[in-house]
Amino acid sequence: MEINQLFGEVLEEAAALGIPFSRNIHQKVIINKRAKSRFGCCKKIKCGLKTEFEIELSHRLLCCDKKLIKQTLAHELLHTCPRCDNHGSIWKAYAQKWNTAFGYQIKRTGSAEELGLEKNLASRPLKENYIVVCKNCGAKIARTRLSPVIKYPHHYRCKCGGNLQRVK
């Protein structure tokens, strides 16, 4: 079944429950082939005075049961509701309402095992493109991407208080 059709069903469910989701959502769900540790994402896009939302789904979910895909889409749709950009009490109340009505298990986070997927790929060791070492205790800080601590190690200190030095 096509993802955008499932998203349409999720929109209908939300409307039936009276959940006040935004009407400014891109109607086409984006499939993210790079996402390893998250199953979905709701991006808030400012367009002048107007706010729009874009929903992404990890390609890893494409092999899941349609109910689990809809559950993830519902989770992301809830982030478009007023005061629901986090997982606070309002977001949780809407999630519970949806869970009760449709038998979902919408919650803040989910695991690969719960969705019947191969063990979470995020648990694989990171590729260490950059390494900073403490001159005092020898602690190693590894990063995949070029971050401020890698660019400017002299601006940071180790937990022990020692100076940092980039070695890779």
C-alpha cells in the first residue's frame, strides 16, 4: 500500500477524533533513506509568516505492517498540533486519545524490536572521522561529523579539566 494513501487515512482518523493538527502539511510523505536511528520526523518550515510541516518516514518502515506505519505517521502528525512540538502533556493526551480509539501504541520513542525490524542500526559503532584526546587523562572523544569541539578543541575542556587536542 502506498505511504501517502496511509497518511491520508491517518489524517482522516485525526479529524474524526477532533485532534487539531495543522492544515499546512505537505501532502507527500518523504521517505528518508539515510535515517538509521529514527523512524519518523516532523519538520517545521517557516515560509514568511506561514508555518508549514513536512513529514518524513524512514525507509526501514516500508517493510512493516501498515498499522505500525500509520502509528508512526500519527506520532509525527501530532507534532503539527498547537503546543505539541515536544512530547509534553498535550501531545501525550492526544496520543492516548488516538491509542484508545485505534489500538495504536503511540509514545515518545519506539524500538526496532517493537516494530519487528532488525536490531537498531544506531547501535553499530560510529565511523570515527575525527578524534579529540584529553592531554591530561587521555580520554578520547570521537565524532563522525566536523563539530565545534573538533574544529576548536582549545575552546573546550575534558570532564577532568584537561585541555583537548585533535589527533585525527
